[in-house]
Amino acid sequence: MQEYRSLTLVILAIFAVTLLGAFYSPTFTEQKDYLELFFLFGAVLFIVSVLAIFASLGFSSFALYIAVFLAAVLSLYGLWGVVIVIGISYLTWGMMFTMEVILYDTGVVSAKEWFLTRYTYKTFKIEFYAFYPLMILMYILLEILPNLLHKESMVSFSPSRVLKDMKSLLV
């Protein structure tokens, strides 16, 4: 519970500092820039929190949600807003999926249950290929880089082995 309090305090501090910057800025242009930053932080926080909620509940209605949300973002912020939302959604959802795949490959039981409750083999395979670059990047950051820097032991990760195991698990 302590980490949630810390996270909440950091988020509130970011918003408070941004609003203080807007309030104490000497020119109107700087005030406008700080207020735009404040609203951008709010939008990013909203997107990440909604993705976390959908990840915990399941992604069955996610396609409908994201289509309506992207239409609203397109009308409010234009094409760059849509690109940012898609990028943040891909990274957030992909990192959650990737972490669960790596946890499954290392033998964590809760990761196996997570896949059993949320995926069929067909949906897993689609997301597996969609987030393949993130899986490789996460493996490099979590295993190879610490091994190079601190000479820690490395856990082997084989995406093809995971795909084959999931075929027998989810079919």
C-alpha cells in the first residue's frame, strides 16, 4: 500500500509544480505553455489508468473503447494526439503483456493463470507477434544489460519455446 501512496504523491506533485509554473510565469506565452503541459499530463495519466483498468478486467471490449476514444482524441487534438495515444497504448499494453510472457517463461504460476483467464491461442499469437519487439527489448533490459554491468546470472528466454508452450496450454 505504501507504493500507491508514493505514486499518488508523485503524480500530485507533478500537477502542482506544473500549475505553480503556470501561475508564476511572467509572460502569457509561458503560462499558456504550462497549462498545455498540465492538460497533456492529465491526458497521459487518463490513458495509462484506463489501460491499467482494462488490463485487470480483460480486453474483450477494448477495441470498441479505443475506437471511440481515438475519435474523440482526433476531434480534440488532431492527428498528433491520435499518434501519441496509439503509441502510449502500444507501449503500456505491450509492456504488461511482455512482462507476463517473461514471467511465464521463468515458471511463475500467476502468469500462467493470467494467460488462461484472458487469452485463446489465436489472440495470444496475434499479440505475441505484435509485441515481439518489446519482448526482445525487455529481455535485453532485464537480463542481458544487468549481466553485462554486474555479471549477474542470466535466465534464458526463448520466444519460440513460449509460443509452443502456449499452443499446448491454450488450445
